Amino acid sequence: STYTKWLAALALASAAEHAWVWASGGDPDNTTIPVFAVLVSVWCTLFLEAWKRRNAELNFRWDCESTVNMEPLRPEFLAKEGLERKRGVYMDQGFVLAPDIVSEGDAVPYYPWQWRLATQATTFTFTLGLMGGVALAVLSISAFKLWLEAYHSHLFEGSFVDAQLARALAITVFIQIMNFLWRFLAIWLTDLEVHHTDAAYETSLVIKTFAFQVVNSYYALFYLAFVAGLEIDLFGLRDRAGRPLADHCPPHPRSGAPDCMYALHSQMQVLMLTTQAVRNVVVLAPLLFGWLRARWAAQSMSQRRGSAKPAVIDQIEEELNRPAFPGMFHEYSEMVLQFGYLSLFAVAYPLAAALCFINNILERRTDAAKVLLLCRRPPAGRARGIGVWEDLLHVISISAVFTNMGLLYSSSRSLQDLGLSPAQVTLTCLGVEHALFIFKFLLAAAIPDEPFWVVAAKAKLAWNRRELALNAAHLADGDAKLRVDGETTEAEVDGRPATDEAVESEPTLVLVTERLPRKVMRTPEQQQAHEKHLAMIEQLREAGVHVSLRQDDKGDLLFALLSASDERFEQAAEDTRLDKRTIDSATGDSVSGEDVRHRYETWTRHLRHLFAPAADGYFSALERQQLLFSIVEGDTRAHGAGLDLDALVAEGVLVDYVSLPVEAAVTTLTRTWVSSYRTVPLDEVRDYLGEEVAFYFAYVSTYTKWLPALAPPSAA
């Protein structure tokens, strides 16, 4: 959302720049290009600073700053065979032996750092080799273009496709193919590195993917911008007369003079118009097919069973037939590459900002449909922002100054058209480059990373926490008075009971196992699996989880529908120290127009009346999902069942597990999010899907919102 909003500002400048090109005879290399280059460089800094402030605001609003740093170990790491198990703890700095606090039964696999370093060196060497292969392939396409021009130029006579356009199309197809293949290669290479946490795994995957995609997506553009004009001899090719076939910039269609900027403009145009369409087809087609298959299967089974079939079974079977949620990795990757196209090569194709804005308006809806309707409901993941992707955006923002000034110096005629000599062009590019770096640094330093109202609210929160601690002490001493923001209210010492009786909530999580034959017909392996199933269900019930067993139409699968009472959820909230939004008794309290009456505190049952209730109880759908997972996978010493669901799936004890969607939330979000072009309802998305998904849509909206700032100069 943030990215899209800022794209709106840039798109206006982009559209204005393009209109000027059209009015001046269609020459993309005109005297307004230097101004647009400076504008884009400043826009990048303003946008990234705006995103920092938006990130800080959402962090405070969603209480993401209290996210626990210590991550659980990856199930794939725990299941790794051949590793010695040691009594210790994995920290950010590495593995720390702690035999005095870790028991023998809690020992974890130990992967020596020397092994990981050697494996990472191998995978990054392979990545570098593949990047070199991509560069060689681009040179080969250029050499093939020269060969066609020298020996088969008649193929392009009378056709709208010339050799230059053929090269642009070939490079675009090659980029899409390699990006698609890299998705699988990157995961395979990162799996070899045996990372112990999801954060370490994702960071390594992001770095390798970004490095490869920079070369794969941008190398052809850099080659056209800075190398093609040098007229280098490619692979020793010769024409019919025996003269070397040196690569060169193609002639401008009007002037006939070699023009690398025109070639770069054509390549960017082909890339921008085809990349988004191809990406949507590649990503959405399998998901849409899986969704249609799920709908068809659910309808077929419902017709076979008739109306006697419970609705929840239909819902479970439909969820199982949907593809698993793939995460937001590829969406972030696409947005960062898009940011690189419009900032690194702004002077070559100013209309990129307007095209990105239009694409992002549509893609916000397709991504929303994918997350909400086409995939299974994902387990809510916590996050503090967009992670390492933000660092990569800053790298691109700084690099954009180099590339755009370099293009103005080496490939553009715009400065010469203003009457500057070659020496003056050099001094102008160097001076503007240094001035832009200084201005970007000063601008970033001058803009606070946090809005004033967030700073003021944090100060108010620190005071309120002190008051809440005093209230808790008074209640513990039997004081029936409660102070909130200086006011005194009446409150029961013990609070009202959570529920009059243990009322079970709607099923939130479903475990899927194979239905085994009767005992006399079971194999030893099946009998062992049956015993594990019984032990698992017993562990769940001992942890206070209500388990309801159902089977599918064919009788092949057994569904364990998990739920818990409100009282059990309250106990889990206390055990996990859940931070929940509170309600102030003071009204009209605001700072700089922002309502800061709501704050987060650690849940306690005797102060439940201070916490904001959800639509159907004290806990929202997101909180119930998180709490039920904490009960199922929590330590037995903390009243949990101690089950690792991913490990049980890997061992074959479980076939799968799914989180059931909340129909009311899906219906509301479909109306206000998927089917609407209005602002993304970020709070509602976060409350249903979690911060990890919500932060992506917050970033995209802000980015697109800022794009129209570049639309007028871009169109001009």
C-alpha cells in the first residue's frame, strides 16, 4: 500500500515526461531527461523515509516491537540425519553450549559452523558461476543478432520486427525462463546450507536470489547502456567480407546515427510490458487451477453425500484441495526488481513509473485474491517490517544515482543538446552526482524515522505501564479501586469468571491422518502409527484441547478438529504472555490528531475488563489461531501438548494440517479488499492473516501511492 501510494506521485511525473516525448517527435532522449533523473533520485529517498515512518507507525499500532527474538528451530533442521546432538542453545551469534541448563532430552542437532561456511562458499560459488553463464548468454544473444544482420538481413525486410526488437524479445524471454528456474535452484542451494532458523534461511535465500536476479534482469540493460557503444568484437565473428562483427548501438530510426539510449529505451519497453503479464500467468495460473480443482472436488463430494454431510467436512476437504500458502517471498522479489527498473534506468524509460502504478493497482487485487481465496489460510506469522528487503531498497536507491548520471554521461545526448561541451558534460555529471549524494544524506537525516505522534504515544505508554503495575499491586492487596490515566474506577478484586461454563469455540485447526484398518488387519507399521495417533490425541486432551474426530467421504482420511474453551485460551494467553490491546477509560485523548487511547499490555485474567474485546469474545480469529498453535506446539511444562506438527508430517504420523478459514472474515475482506480499489484495510488484513502478510500490502500500497508524483514529468 505504501509503495503504491508513492508510485502514484511518481506516475504523474512519468506521464508528463512521456507526453513531452510524444510532443517533441517521439525522441526519448530529450532535454528534460536530466531533470527527471534528479527527480527520481530524490523521490527514492523520500519514499524510503516515508516507508520507515509508516513501518514505525504499524509497528506501534500492531505491537510488533515486542516480537520475541529467539526463534524456534526449523523442523527440517531437527529432522536432519547424521548430526550429533548437543546440549546447547542457538543464538544470533551461533551455537552456545549450555549443559547446565539444557537437559539431555532437550539436546538439539549441532551443525558445525565450519561445515556451514564451506557449504555456503560452495553454494555462492555455484551462484556466481550461474551469474557468469547468464552474462555469457546475453552476449551470445547479441552476437546472434549481429550474425543475423550480416548474413540474413532479408528476414526482417517488410516486417515490423527488426534485429534490435528480436534481440529485445529474446533477452526478455531468457530473463523470464531463468527467473522461473532460479526459484527452484535457489531453494535447493539454500536447503544444502542447513540453516537452523527460518530467519537465517530466508536471509540467505533473499541474498542469493537478489544477487542472481540483479545480473539476470539488469545485465542486458547495463550492457546496452555502457558496453554496446564501445564496439567490441564478440566471439571473433566475421562478415562476408572477412571484417570483424563488432557490436554497436543501433541507428536511431530518424537521425540514422548510432543511439544506445534508443536501444535501451526499446529493451526497457519490452521488459516492462511483458514481465508483469508473464509473472501473473506463471504465479496465478497454478493457484487458480488448484482453487478450481478444490471447488470442483468439494461440490462433487457434496453431491454424492447429499445434504446429510456436515458443512465443516466440506470446508476441510476444500481447504485440503487448495495449494499451500507459498509465502510472500516472490511478491517481495518482484516489487524490489520493479523498484530497480524504474529507479536505476529512469532516464532510459521514464514511462516505467506510470506502468508500474497501473500494474500495482491491479496486482494488489490479484495478490489479495491469491492470499485470501486461492490458497489455504496461512498460520499467522509475526514480523517487524519487510526485513532484509528494506536494506536492498536502500542499495538500489544509492545505485540509482550512479546509473542515471552514468547514462547521462555515456549514452544520452540531452546535455550536449543544451550546448554543453564534453568537458562540461563530465563536470556536470560528477557535480550533480556528488550533490545528489549529499542532498539524499541530509534529507534522510532531517526526516525523523518515527512520526511525532508515535514518539509521544510511546512516552504515554511508558507512563501507563507504570500505572498498570501499581494497579496490579493494589488488586493483589485486595484494593477494589483501579486507576487508569489518573481516573479512578470501580473493579472487582478477582474479576468476573471467564465463562460460566467451558464453552468450546469453533474448530480452528484440523489435523489430517490416514484412517487405518481394523486391528486384526493392521500391519506392524500401521499398528505403530495407530499408537502414535492415540498418544497424540491423548497429549492434546491433557493440554486442554477439545478433539472431535470425523472422517471424509471415502473413509480414507481421519480429521481431528481442534478447539478450546475460552477459559483455556485465557490460560494460554497468560502462559505465552500475549500482548493484547487495552481500552483507556479516558475519552478524546489524542496526540497530533492520532488516537493513542489503545495500547498493548500483557494479558492477565484478573484485569480482563481492561482489554478490548473482539467481535465474538475476548480473542480475535488471529489470536485464537495463535493461541491454539501455542497450546498444540507448546512445551508440556507450560501446559502445552508438546507436538511439532511439521515434524509429525515429515515422519508420516500426520498427512497434513490446515487452519480453517473464518467465513465471516473472508466475506468481509472479499468485499472490502479483493473486490475494491479503495485503500487496503490493513488492520483487518493483519487481524486475520497476521503481520507478515499485512506488511507486504502496506509496503506495496505506500509505494504505489508515491508513484503518481513522477507521472507528470514522466509523461512530459
